[in-house]
Amino acid sequence: MLTRWLEWTAQAPEEVTTAYRHLRFPPLPDLLEPFRGRNLVMIDGAVLANDAQAERILRPLRELQPDLDTLARVPVTAVSRIHLDPEQPVPGDGASELLDALPPSAVGKLIEAAGAESGTSLFSTERLHLGGAAHWVVRRQAVARSPASTRSS
């Protein structure tokens, strides 16, 4: 599924920002039944488009036939809840790095290290696909680092 999401993000318009996560939910009674005790892949995000455009853009993700499809039009006040993070403080630790691409050769290693069969104790591992202004910042940084941008005329 990670490979298909990466292929989709390469073609997604800049009006789209998504997140791909491997999640491991412990079998705790406080968790909602659809999540309790399961290892899941979750894709969420935001699309700045009308309903027809959003449906066309998201169709390839829906073709993956998710167990639970939470992609829907929401008011701006609900955007902070799209990622389904807890609203109250919770203990945690994290690390991040901004990449301009995830090479296909890294996909297998990532699944091996963080996928459902990995045995990792991490609750969540995540990749973000940045659209909009963030998309262009990453692109400009990539161009600035390329050998073609350092040549003099």
C-alpha cells in the first residue's frame, strides 16, 4: 500500500496534503472497537477543491478499499481533527526529517522496520506528503541543491 500511496502522491495536485501511517493499537478497552488491538495503515489528509474535484483526486485512494473511509468534507474548524490525534496531552516522543522524495528502494526497508510484521514497539510511523506552499518550499530547496543550479553561465 505504501508503494501505491507514493505513486499517487507523485501525481497529486498541489492542493492536496496527505499523511500515511502505520499504527499499532494496543488491546485497551478505552480505544474505539475498530482500532483496538489492530495494526493498521491510515491515510488522511486535506484537499482544497470542490466536491467533484476532490472525489476525482481521491478516487485512487478509495480504490484501495479501506476498512474505514474517513475522507469527507469537513468545516475548517474540524481540520485539526483530521489526523485523529488525541485532543488531550499524551506521553510521546518523536523525530522527523524533511525529504524531497522517498526512493522506491527505501519502501521495502521501511515496511521491514515499521510494518505490521516488524515487531516494532513504535505506536506510529508516518510519512507526510506536503502540498500547497510547503510543496513549493521543498521543490525550491531541491532545485537549489541540484548541480544544474550551481553552474555558472
